[in-house]
Amino acid sequence: MVERFHVCASCVNFQAVRTDDGMKYFCRRLGYETKTTYKFNCWEPKPQVKRLMEKRKG
């Protein structure tokens, strides 16, 4: 189940910033630019993602 949700965009540390050049995505914890689909071992799901995971778990 976690594999379905485990991406940077669903992590509490994910930050999207709109710039003149378009959207930039950052990991506040790691301190560098990332992509929405990247995966790291430090992933901590957002509260709404946790609830969705629990709901789908049954």
C-alpha cells in the first residue's frame, strides 16, 4: 500500500514554489530541489495521505 503513495509530493517536507520560470519543488528536510515523483527513505506522509492509506487498508 505504501508504494502507491510513497512519492515526494505526498510528504510533509515537500514544498512547491511558483517562480517566473515555472514551478519549483523542494524538500525542506533535505534542503534541495526534487521532483514530485521522486522517492527517498526519509518520506513522512502528509496527514491526509495517512488517512487515505488507512481508509484504503480497510
